[in-house]
Amino acid sequence: MQGSAQELSGFDLDDYRKMFSLTDRELKKNILDCGARQSSFNAQINKIGGNVVSVDEWYQQDFKTIEKNSKLATQNTLEFIRDNAKDYYNFDQKIDHSKKHQHALDLFLNSYEKGAKTGTYVNYDLSKMPFKDCQFDLALCSHLLFDVRGNLEIEHYQSIIEELSRIATEVRIFPLNNIHGVPYEHLGELMLDWQNKNFRIEVQETEFNSPKFGNAMLRIWNTECHI
């Protein structure tokens, strides 16, 4: 079975550290995880006293549907790793990826129902969320925008990034390439637009590397928030 960008989900804390170059100090900050799906990042950080809120359209569904979709997404991700490891994924032969992703799935499912009640798992439109200005220190987008939604109009990206930059001091996006290894065609135009709106922009190398998705992370700072 050939994978697609949509099937890459269910990442854990170690993956997030590598994708977003997260330090121990940054993991103690207020973090918004965008398009989190069945990631265990929320469960792992909140368990040790952190503050992560995960937002995803999936979370509008009932728990049984979320559980079913999460298991299917994990299965698809594992098939993707198996079939495309050398070309697409940060593959390590020493890691038992099946065990790793199954553990992430279990952590997510075990934390979801309580988290949905307490507001750490929420369902909002990314272009319009009810959070306060600069409420979060970091907004993280993993395998969500340029690889999965690479066919959207440029205006839609502008609205999503502007909203994330409104509610977070810094936005980090990984990866910048789509499933074919090609950067989003309007990325340069978007970056220039954000700079003209007084956002700070930086492309940074990360530890999470693959021949297709690359190892580049986009960092965007809201200069109106106190850094």
C-alpha cells in the first residue's frame, strides 16, 4: 500500500523534539499542537506538568469514531514507514516503529476523554479560534499545512498563519515539502508577505530528516507579543 502525507500521524514526544528542535525549557511553555490527530505529545507533556492544548477537526467526533480513525491512521502510518522508509521517513533501523507508534496511540486514547472534558483536546477551525492574543508561547504544526494541504489557495494559508501568529508568540511548521519532495510553490511569496506584516521569519534545519520531506522547519514570530 502506498502512503500519502495524510497518513503520517501519531508522532510522540521524541519526534516532536526532533521536528521542532524543542528544548527542555520550551517544553515547559504554553503550547498549541495543531492538527495533532493521535499524537501522544499532549499526553506525555501534560502528564509531567506541562501545558499543551491539541486542536484537530477529528475531535468533533464521538470517542468510538476517534478511536477507530486513530487506529486506522496508525496502521496507515506504519505501512507508509515500511513501504517508503528510505525515501520519505526519518527511519532508524534500530527503532521498533510498530511498538513506538502503538505506544503513542495508547497514550493518546487513554488521555483523550479526560482531556476533551478539560479542554486540552479541542475542535476549532484553524483560521478562527477563540483563544486570546498571545495566549500560547508556541504553536506547532506537524505534517499539516504545506505537505497535506498543498493545494489550498494562498489566501487560506495567510489566514491560518495570521491566526496562529495572533494567538502564539512563535509558530513552527514542519515539513515545508509535500509528498513529492517539492516545497509549496507560493512559500516564498507567503514569507515575504509575513515579513511585510512585521513577522520575523526563519527557516531552520532540524534533526528530523528525510530525502523527500527534507529537514527544514519554518519559524514565525509575532513581534507584537513579548518574546
